[in-house]
Amino acid sequence: MRTLTRKPIAGLTLTAALAWMLLPAGQAQAISRGVPDGEGHPMVAALGGTTPEGVLRYCGAVLVSETVLVTAAHCVAPGARPPGVELRVDFGSNATPTDPGWFAPVAEVASPQFLTGRQGEIGFGLSSDVGVVLLAPGQSGGRPVAQLPTRNLLDVMDSHNGLVGTLFDLVGYGCHANGSSGGPHRAECGDTERQSASAPFQALRPNWLVLNINVNATDEGGACVHDSGTPEFLHDTTRVVSITTGGDHVCRATQFNARLDTDTAREFLTQYVALP
């Protein structure tokens, strides 16, 4: 894992988010090759930062208890947003900058195990890119919650060849790969609707679940810019096993996701939520 040089999907500042927002929209969707999620996953939220133009989404999160959202550490770590830009949460199916559903959470915490390398690149294999956003009672509106994995669930599945060919459901508000067959490729970021798609298993690492998002090879979907912190569910369930961390910069090849079933992730999460 130390040879990987993938960057966080979301970027570490709202300035980067603003730059992505200015790209031509084209046929932009959240989640590459996704479909509108509607109320399919009401436990998935957008995370955004306050600006004079409204709240701009830059990450996502998943509700695992009435008052706890799990997200990527790099979405909530110190320096994730410029000074004066405040975190907001929106459970709506379309997280536009002026949506009235944006609200201020109580707190945000990144795992102390989270480490960054030069220029904000995540030290894959050396860090746990897991964080939480804490809500006040009632802020989640009584919506259903996702179930966290049991300890080493993915390792157990892998030992029984249960991951080969497995699909994982992705849900987020981010950008999408433009789908061109030739270069230059790019991510398009004009839409703010919550979308869902599926992607197949590629590899399992000590801290990471790796998915194949090469549409030519799989004909499936993938996460993209601003999807950091969004969940990977076991297919057709609400069991979340990881959260999106990063991938290739045009969202066309490989997606890396921080596992939630590891001892490191569980030691952090148990401070905030009961674990199975």
C-alpha cells in the first residue's frame, strides 16, 4: 500500500470545491453512471461549507445512529475548510447551495490515526481516514440509520471467497466522470442530486476496500469528486462497510475506501456509537 499515490477525492479545501463547481455541467450527475436515489438511502447526507453564495457541498456522510454521521477524516480534519467557513449538513435528496435543509451540526472529529503526506496526499496504508460528525438529538429527523460492520467482516468474507464478484452500492452527491471514450477525460460537477450506483470488488487491503470503477471493464458506476465520506453498502442492504477516500483524479479506474471493520476504525468509532 505504501506505493499508492492516489489523492483524496474531495480535496482538502473549499477552494478546490469551488473550482470543481465551475466546471461545465454537461450531463453531470452525482456518482459516475448513477441514477437518482430519491428516498432510497435517506441516511446519506451531504456535507458542505458556508460561502456568500450559499452552502457548497464538498463531502458526504452516512448516519449510523440518531446523532452520529460517519465520514472521511480528511473531510473534517483541521484545515479541511478555509478559516471562517463553517460545516453544514443536508439530508435532502438535492443539496443545492440555497436548499433550506442545510443545518449546523454540534461537532466534527477526525480519527487521531489519520495522517497526511506531502501536499495533502493521504498516506495510504498508514492512516485511518475515518471521522464523525455529531448531531443534536432530533437533527436527524428520525430517519433510518445504516448498520456498521462486525469486526473484520470483510476479512471473513474474503477468506470464504465471498468478495470475488461482490457488488457494493455507492451513494453520494458528488461529480461524475464525463464518460468519453477518448481523452481528455474530466469530472463534471454541475448537479447536486443524491445518486446511487454499484461497483464491483477489486482488492482488500489492511485499511482499504478497493473497487473497480473502470466502466469499460465493469459497465458499473463509481464515486467521484465531492463523494469523499460517502458510504459503500453491501449490495441491496444498509450495512455500510467503508467510506469513500479517494481514487484516480478523473474517476475512471480505481476507488479506495476506508474500511470500518478494522480494529483501528472500531477503536475510534466506539467512542461515539455502539458497535456490533
